[in-house]
Amino acid sequence: MAVHAHPDDESSKGAATMARYAAEGVEVLVVTCTGGERGDILNPAMDRPEIKADLPAVRMEEMAEARRILGVEQQWLGFVDSGLPEGDPLPPLPEGCFGLQPLEVASEPLVRAVREFRPHVVLTYDDNGGYPHPDHIMTHRVSVEAFEAAGDPDRYPGTGAPWQPLKLYYHMTFHHDRFIAEHKAMIDAGLESPYAEMLQRWEDRPMKWEITTKVPCADYFEVRDRALIAHATQIDPNGPFFACPTDLKRKAWPTEDYHLARSLVDTELPEDDLFAGVHEVQEKVCLP
């Protein structure tokens, strides 16, 4: 189960991993906490009056296409996008939005989803949300709450039979080493790198969360790109996501990366499989 804040987040973070596991027969569910109603239109080709007038429905259609491309299931939690506040001081969040929900209110439908889907592995964002968007931070909070509460029969009554996931991971998608590798690959290929200016501004500080798990999924990078492009209101196909050619990405950084935040099974770090340790538990359970 991959828990995301908005439609399009699932295609920019962990999409190739999900596509790989789905192709291998693993049941994969994307849970989308909000409808992305307050997202800006970031693709100039989609910045049209009729799109703006029906943006929530358009984003649902985009999500359906991305889900189809990735080969996964998807479920909406039904909360309203908080938007990204800007200004100094920051304005208050809109009344009733996801970011303002009490934790137990925001977590209840996710606990229900965990108990219904019964995942062994849960993917989410770190405590900064990957970046400090209020919906991403709330997504982290509800994911941790659901991971810890779904197996407790005394918590969240009326949301189904208890189920305890075994591993919880944080996405470590956009990190320095990956950008350095892709930047160098483009320079070595004689191409202009879009990462040069960003890397010059990058603060030289250790990562808060270490990368514990690198999932090889380079064969699914094209699937990831197609799923991302399906979110046409959010993604410009001529934008920076696609500046580095896919063949160079495969050679420079052929994995998607994660931090193992919780584990109820024995596993040896570093890992190359989100299900490391889970298979052994399943085998023991199935023994006569």
C-alpha cells in the first residue's frame, strides 16, 4: 500500500517500484488522501478555462489513467486538498481541509483501508512530508498512525478486523546522490544538465533519514514516465522531470530508494526488496 497526498504524487514517487511489483503479481493499492482540488495547473497546454472550471473531475480522470498505466488499484480517502500556503506570514489553511483534520478523523478511513486491503508493506513520506506541504505532512502522520493502530482491536472500532502491516517505508526519491549521478551522466553525454543550478544551491548537510533500501526498477522507468504524463494538469512533458533521457537514468541511478522506518520482521540492511523478511514470515505461517 502506497499512501499519497494528491493525485500525481504516486507517479513521481515510487511509481517504477509499484509497476515492477504489480507486474510480478503483487497486489498494490495506492491510497490518495485528497482530490488535489487546489493544485495549480503546471502544464501551460492545460491552462484553459474549461479545465479550471472542472479541475477536480479532470484530476480524477488523470488518476484513473495513471492507475491503469501502473497496473495498480487505487482508492480515494475523500479529504479536501489544503493547498500550499504562500506569503510571510503564511495565511491560514482553508477551513475543512485535510491539513486541519484531527488526527483520528484523518486516520480512520486509512485504518479502514489497511484492514480491508491487508498490506504487508506500507509506503509513505517522512516527517517533513518529503517537502513541507501540509497535506504531505498530514499524510505522514496518518500513515504512521494507521500502521501502529490497524493491528490493535481496541482502536478505531467499526473499521474492520485488525490487521498489522509488517514494514513501513519512507520515500527517499529526491536526494543529492541521485541528482549528482544524473547530472554527471548528462554532462558525460554532452548534454546540458538542468540540475547544475540546483546542485550549486544544495545545502551540504547530512540526510535526516538514511537510505536503507534500493529497489531495482529501471525496466519500469518508461512506465513511470507515462503515468506521470497522464497527470497532464500537473506535469509539463517538456519540463524538468523528463530532462534526463531515460536510458541515461537507467545507467546513472537504476533504483528507487527508501528508508525502512518500522519493521516487525527480521531483515538485513541494506535491502534491495521491500518484502525482505516478509517472505520468510509468510513461509513460516504456511508451514504445516
